[in-house]
Amino acid sequence: MAVIPKQDPVAPVDPAVAQDTVLVLDFGSQYSQLIARRVREARVYCELVPGTISADEVRRRSPRGLIFSGGPASVYDEGAPQADPALYELDLPILGVCYGMQLLAHQLGGAVKAAVRREYGHASISIDERTGIFEHLPSEIDVWMSHGDVITAIPPGFHAAAHSMNSPYAAISGPKGRYGIQFHPEVVHTPLGREILRNFLIDVCGCAGTWEPSSFIEMAVSDIRTRVGSGKVLCALSGGVDSAVAATLVHQAIGDQLTCVFVDNGLLRRAEGERVVEVMSHQRHINLVHVDATDRFLSALADVTDPEEKRRRIGRTFIEVFDTEARRLGDIDFLAQGTLYPDVIESTSHDTHNAQKIKTHHNVGGLPEDLRFQLVEPLRYLFKDEVRQVGLALGLPEDMVWRQPFPGPGLAIRIIGAVTAERLDTLRAADWVVIDEIKRSGLYRKVWQSFAILTPISSVGVMGDNRTYANVVAIRIVESDDGMTADWAKIPYDVLATISRRIVNEVAGVNRVVYDISSKPPSTIEWE
């Protein structure tokens, strides 16, 4: 089979389906995904695309408007990301946010320089022009600033729309529905930010604001059919909602051209394999190949303690398994995955070339450059809550749709240190207790994730009249909207006490349980 290059970051969209698309041009901000999220919350479909997208590609997509994201660079620096100048000839409304505002000013003839004093945190702005994006807003609003540069001269045809104590140009307005704002409307610290974005989307761009998950399904199915044609697709099923929704979308688009491969890698939680086979094969009638590769994965992970190396080996082993199945099944052209946008942003793919890499996800950064399949990733620009909405609209069972996020590398990265069959059994049993008690207490759908981590620490304990020297298990329970930020959950003490008591009593080799009270940032949700 010939080597086929990986999917281009700018995926094709059927303009006949996505009439009200808005494109968010990403210039490297960690907030870019939040802009996309807020746009979707206004019921307008959008996609994150590289800030370097060409005007020809934008024209082909026929968007209603563009949003320029923030970013860490300074527009006057050598090598700073720039928008294609031809974008300004498309007569599209543009909203520039922070760096995006400075870029708009810089490229249209204004001037930007380093500020004498950086503006970061809460600020109050006075609105000079209560029309357009500031329609129906108070004359004074609180906003969140985060910038070290300042606009000293606005482009011809623009004028100040808002000012603050530190800047006469907290917002600017120009012809053709073009606006720049120095603050971040996407963060919760700008209380009226959603109204500002909605005004831009509905009043300025003319979007209808009627996008629903069913609209995404229609568009995704159409896109998959167009892209795959008569080709055959192999889909990696992990047992989670992401891969299940991706597989269901692909199956709805191309039917029996899809074969799903469920790899039992030995790194799954208790009873997950049986549930995958029941739902996807028996209920959804999808062609399913069940591969028990436990020994293969454990062999690949033998004596590996570095988390990034674990991810690389797991990713490589997955691909090897898929390659074996592809050769057995015949000519396979595509590999479908349930990659979500948080996976992409944390792996720093080409879409976010100016962002710092946090960690590699096996289904993003762990794939080889010479991958023999083209990737089909229909959920690549969705957040977890949106995927759940799509899953419900597709008719998947609620217990699968509302399953808490589970890392692609599975329990391997919840075992700190070497992965062995014995340590997996210990963690699997402890994790079962955590989930069981969180469900029993009615908290399962109120928290983002709840799980156990097997630490490399042993501690002294007393069980009965005997001294023990056994494993320490950590419990991690967090609250979050999308996984990009998270707070540790204030679980009732009696629930934590029950979890601790059951783990120590029911899980052999554990004599101590601790609770992680770190938030993201500075920590990540997973320990590895």
C-alpha cells in the first residue's frame, strides 16, 4: 500500500451544509479554543484554522466572518505570524482579539509598539460607540486584559469604539464590519464577553444562530462521504465516547465501508471491553474486529517509566496492530480516530504552531510520519460536551455518552513508573471503587473526571496487628467545562472516607489513600 500523507489541517467543508460558518484564525493563543467554544454557544458553527490560512482557502469555505485570535508574539517582531493580506480584500467582517486587534491595525496601516506598562487582569473600559459589537451594552463594562503591546495609531477609516485609563484604543471600529478589541471576550472574567461575540456573529456577520448538533452531524456525514468516496476506513475503538461517536458518524456516512477495530490493550478499566462489543457490534451493527493485544502492549511497555516514551510506544503499537489488521482485511485507505480539540491543542499540532507543547496524545502526536493511512478525524474541532450532544443526537446509549473522559494510553499513564500486569490489576480494582462510589453518591455526571492513580510510593501501615509496607493510591476528582482548565472537586468527606476504606479493604497491596487537591493549571488533570 502506498504511503499517503496525513490529513491537511484545513479540512474540507461543504458550503451548502455549513451556510453560517465563522472561521477563527489561530495565532497561537491558549485561549483560541475558548473563542471557538463561545461561538458555538451562540449557536453558530465555527472552525479553528491556522492563522496562516490563505485567502483562497477562506474564499472556498464561504464564511460569514473571521475572528483573529490572540497570541504570544508581537506583530512587529521578525517571524511573527501574519494573516494573508489578501484576506482584507474579501470584504468579510473581522473581529481582532488582542494580538488579532494589533495585527489588524498593523496590516491595515496603523502602528503598534511595546507598552510602557503591561496591562494584565481586570480592567474597566468606557464604550464610545454603542453600536455594532457594543449594541445594547452599558457605557462602562468590566473586561479582562492580557497584553504587552499597545496601538499608537489606528488604520485609515477606523475610529476608537472604546477606551480605558491606559489606552485610547481599547476597541476600534472600521469599515466592512471590522472591529478590534484589546481585551478577551471569550474568558469568564469579561462578564459581557458572550454578548459582544454574539453581537458580532448575529448583528455584524448576519449569522442565523441556529446551529445544533444535528447540523454538525449532517455536515460531518457529508464531509466524510466526500472525502472517503469509495475508500475503506479502519476505525480505532477505545471504549470511550469520542471514538464511539466518531465511528457512528463514519458508519452513518459510508456504512459497511467501515470496519472498527477494538484493541483490548490490557490498559482498560474493568468491564469496558464487553460494553464496547455489546453496543457497537450487537446494537449498532457495525463491522467489529476484537483484537486481544494485551501481551503485545505489556511487552512494549516493559521497564518503561518515562510518560512520553509510554505514549510513543502505545501509539506505535496501536499503529502496528492496525497495520496488521489492515493487511488482513485488504486495501484500507483511511484511519478514523476520535481526536478532540483539547488533544490537538495540548499536543501542539500544526494548528497551534506558536503554542507550547504540554504533552503528546497517542492519537495526535504519537503517529508516525510515514503513516500508511489518511486520517479521518470528524471530531477534531469539538469539545467534550459537544461530542456528548452529538452522541445523544446519534442515539448512542446515555451510559456510553456520559462516560467520563479516559486517556488514550489508558491506565498506563495512571501508573507512575513501570507498567506490569500486577500493577494494572491493582489500579483497575482501585479505580473501580472510585467510580462505583462516585456513581453511588450521585456525583458522576457532576464532576469531569474521577479516577485512581497508582503511585511508585510504598508506605508503612498497620493492618490487623501486622506491619505492612504497601502501595499508596492517589485519588483525582476534578470539575471542568472542557478539560482545558480544571479545579479539584470538593467531594464530601464521607464519600472520600468510603472510597479510602473500600480501597484499603478490597484492593490487595494498598494501605494508604491520598487525595489530589491541585488545579489545572498549574497541574494537568492526569499525573503523566
